[in-house]
Amino acid sequence: MSEALLLLLLGFLVLSAVATVALEDILSSIIAFSVFGVLLSIIFVVFQAPDVALAQAVIGSGLITAMFVVTLSKVRERKLDTDGDAP
């Protein structure tokens, strides 16, 4: 694999990490975090660590992202319920 492609992947990895922290919308931040995990999985494959890449893809990108989205939807539902009770 060429160094240019690896540097490109690492550059996108850094950009997605910065976007995860800098974005103000929580859902956009969750999506950027998922992209970070996918890019990290690709980099692990490039470094010939497919077992680590698979674990990162399943847990880091899949499971954690799903848990964040479910938590966000529950928080928004609860917020709507409490806003409706206020006079």
C-alpha cells in the first residue's frame, strides 16, 4: 500500500475526530464518530490486523453508534414528555 493512500486515510481520520468534537448537533457528532470508527477499521486492515479491524467495526462503529442513537432518541422522547407537562 502506498504511503500517500495511508496518509490520506490518516488525514480523514483526524478530520473525523475533529468533526466529532467540534460539531454542535449531537446526531451529526454521532455520525462523525461512526465514520471515525470505520476509517480506523480500514487502517487496521491496511496494517494487516483483520481481527482488530473486525472488532473495531462491530463494536466501535456498529454497537456503540446504535447505543448512542437509541440513547439520543430516549432523551428526546423524555424531553418532549416533560415539556408537555409544563404549564
